[in-house]
Amino acid sequence: MKPVPFRYVAASSAEEAVARLAEHGDDAMILAGGQSLLPLLNLRLARPSVLVDVSRIAELDYVVESDGALEIGAVTRKRTVEHSPLVRERHPLLHTATGLIGHAPIRSRGTVGGSLVQADPAAEYPALAVALGATLRVRGAGTTRTIVADDFFQGFLATALEPGEILAAVRWPLLPSRSGWSCLEFARRPGDFALAGVVASVSLDDTGRYCDARLVPFGVGPRPVRARAAEAALAGERPGESLHLRAAERVAAELGPPQSDAHASSEYRAHLTRVLVQRALAEAAARATSSRGRAPGV
């Protein structure tokens, strides 16, 4: 199929993009990398009368470090993040998660902001944003506001963006010292959306016990959320196989039965989640042990 007729507008600045959205209202949609939107257009599941292309806005295409975080512009390509020496050296968790997204051609076109705004529950970036406590800077007509990731993702393919707003940038906090991380997922084929996945970030105190743990499963619910009961069960405990097994069981209980679909049953997704949580915690704890004393983000 082919999309319905639409008017194409290439915005040269964030201000112009916001103005075009205000001008055309609900009839307008933002085009960035097009990896999610173009299939919807071709299937006529999306029928905008105006497409506002933001992909050439230079002010939204950057990767910088500032105040304990990496800030990345919304139209920065995932391929840019994947090959950035700054990201690789200062934020290995973000680097690893990026490499799990789709295939190289998809990462070459897809944008950081596009993935976050799409809010697919099986995507890596939304789960990573929640695990890290990332903040998203949003621009509207004469306004700028910051939204924490926990509040940004509100349901299946739903975010806190208001009509006429665009995502401008996201700040990914660097990991603290004595911390470890893991991003694991299972897909039927490399590049497919994950049937289940988990992002884990942990910190150990001077005695080698968990003092902070963040677990965010993805692909098993309508939006990424922290498994706080499981996180609480880890607090003050030494990493170990039996502890990680108990935490994994708590994650499964806290999530409730995942939804079955054509790709996997609820029971299979729950099993995958338990296994991935155990493996992710073991990997994150090992990294935290070996990183004790290193500078944040290294």
C-alpha cells in the first residue's frame, strides 16, 4: 500500500518545527528517522495531512558530556551513538544497549528521540531511560519543560508529550563508581524486537553488599517500570546465585502474567524474564566488583 497524500515540510530549526505543529494541529506528525512512522504510513494506520521533517535540524543532533550525564539531541542517529568514543568510554551501558537495536541500516536511520517517543514496550531505550532515571527535555510553543523517564512513558505507545510538543534532548546519567550494569534480551532472530529483556544497574558498598539496584524488564508489559520489590530484596545483601534467583521470582510476581501473542506465550515470557534477571544481576554484580574504585562512568 501507499500512504494517503500529505504535505511535506522540512523544518530547519526546533522553533520552526514547533511552529509548524501549532499551525497544523492534529493533522501534523513529526518525521525523524522514519523507521516506525513510514510503515504506519504505508499501511495507512497513520493518516497525517502534514509531515514535519526534523531530521536535518543541526541543533538537535549532538552528543556531549555535562554535569554527570551524557546529553544527546533527539535527532542524533543511533549509529552515531553506537560509534561515539565518548559514549563507549563514558557510558558502556548506553553503548551496549544501542548495539542491540535492530540492524545496522535501522540504526543508521533511526534516531534516539524517535525510539523514545515511539515508546514501544519491547524497545531498549525506554527501559534504559527508566533504569537510569534519564530526563527528557521537551519543547513547545514558547515553552520548555523537563520530564523524568518514569513519568514520560505512560502506556503502550503512549508518552507525556502534549500536542504541539517535540522531544529536544535526553540526558543519560553516568553510572556511579562501584557500579555494574547489564542489558540482556532474547529475540527469535538478531535484530528482532525482544520477546523479553532486562536492564540492570547495581552499586556495591564498601563491604560488597548491594546499596542500590535498578531492574527494568522490557517486552513483557505495556511500558517499562522498575521492579521495586525485587530491588528492595537486594538491598544490603551480598550478590549470590540464591539471592538473584529470589529477586528474579519477585520480578515475575511483581509484573504479573505477561501478555501472550503470536510470538510467545505468557508463560514463556515469564520464564525468559526470570532467567534474564538472574543472568543480568550476576553480570552487573561482577562488573561492580571489578570496577570498585574506578571513576564514575568508567
